[in-house]
Amino acid sequence: MKKALVFGGTRFFGIHLVKGLLEKGFKVTVATRGNVEDPFGNDVNRVQVDRTDKQGLAYAFKNETWDVIYDQICFSPLDALHSIETFRGKTYKYVMTSSLSVYDMETASVPVKEEDFDPYNEKLVIAGGEELSYQEGKRQAEAVFFQKAPFPVTAVRFPIVLGENDYTGRLASYIKKVKYNQGIYLGNRQAAMNFIAEQEAGRFLAWLSRQHIDGPINACANGAITLEKLMEQIGDTTGSRVSYSSLDSDSPFNIPETWTMSNEKASSHGYSFSNLFEWLPELIRSVEKDV
């Protein structure tokens, strides 16, 4: 039986990743700090460890080898370096969850492709997550893995992930504002975004366990939606009228220009992505029940 180690598999799309690996017959070990209960019962092994503790990692995994390791909680080059030192000679594949944010969306042509950020030639800055922005932390983590790892690495660049279990509450915040006729601030309503559903994000990661795809790879649902159309979809689904505000207020999807990515690379390897417009209305209806 093949073995998979998952850092951060106890919530959101990490749960769908673990489910997908179990369905594929993997023996799964989930590594977390132990602060969040998971739904897997006796189906998985568990290791309690601090991802940022170099000595703790080395001790926890000193006698184990893995067919694939998934890292959902790598946010800095120092995290990446600790993984390389810990798992050197102990895995055949390492899959890091990265982000659309590694791209410089102010200068890149959209939809962005994997080559629009080159981690292989990025100048390294070794630092902890508290010293770097989220964007720079992810960029540098990729750079460390691709320049220094002795094992194959795949960096999955996701856009914003949507789902009922999204603990950030970003989509829910807009649904609440529309539902209760609160003004929404959007500087550019024609800016468009890609998304991916939590279930598909997990399935895609699990799919990679059987693939030989090294390097960065984008993953998003087919289709992009402007912010205005998204608000209209929320209004149509909830039966409410959308009100806009000129006051700059909390607005997590408020992007200055279109932020979209190409998923052609993943599609060319045989992955079939969902269509955003087929599942977005139902997700909005589901999230609305709790706001």
C-alpha cells in the first residue's frame, strides 16, 4: 500500500484531499498541531507536530518514508528549507499548495500562465513567515523547493477557493451584505476572477498523486466572472437587490484589475475541470442559509 503524508488535512479542502487519497487506496498520515479535530476516525494515522519546528519535524519523521507528501501549510522559504532537510531521501514526490498570489498581477498579461513567475531563477531570501508578506512567502517557498529540493516537487497555484467550509468567510461576507441591503465597495466592478471549489481543489491535489508533473501548475474551474456579475448572481440567487457604496470598506474580492489564470497545463495532462457557472449558484444558496 502506498503511503501519503498530509500537512494540514483537517479543514477546508485539505479534508477533500485526504478523502481522495483514501479512495485511491493510500495509507494516509495527517500531520497537524492537533488543534482541529478531523472526520476520519480510524481511517488515518495522526502525527502532532509544529510545522515550523525544525527539530520537531526531524524527530517525528526520522524513521518514515513516503510515496507522496502534501504540504498545505508551507508559507515561507524557511518552512520549505526545513522540509527539504527533513525529507531528503524519504519521499518520491512533494506537492506544495501555492497560490495565484505568486504572480505580479499588476504587470502580467492575463490569464497568467505558469511561466509568468519563474521560481527556478528567483533570488533566494531565507526568512520565516512573520518576516515576509503572504505573496513573498509563497514565492520564496517555491523558489527554495525548486532550487534546492533533491526530490520532485509540484507547486499547485490555486486562485481563491470557495466552499461551504471556507473559514475565511469571504464569499459569505458579500452574501450577507447583499441579503441585508448593505453597501458593497468595489473599485472596479468589471475586474474578473477565477475560483475553484473546495471539493475540486482536494480532488485535483489527490489526482496529482498518480501523475508525474514537476514544477508549478495552475488549477482553477473553467470560466471567469466579473465582480459585478458575481454580485448580480448573489442578488438573483438570494432574491435581493445589490447596493454599492463609494466608501472604501472591507471587501476581500476588491481587486484593481482582472486576476485570472490559465489551467491549460493541467488540462493538457488530462485533468477535466468543472465549470464555475454550474456550481456557483448552488454554493451561494447553501452559504446563504448560514448568514
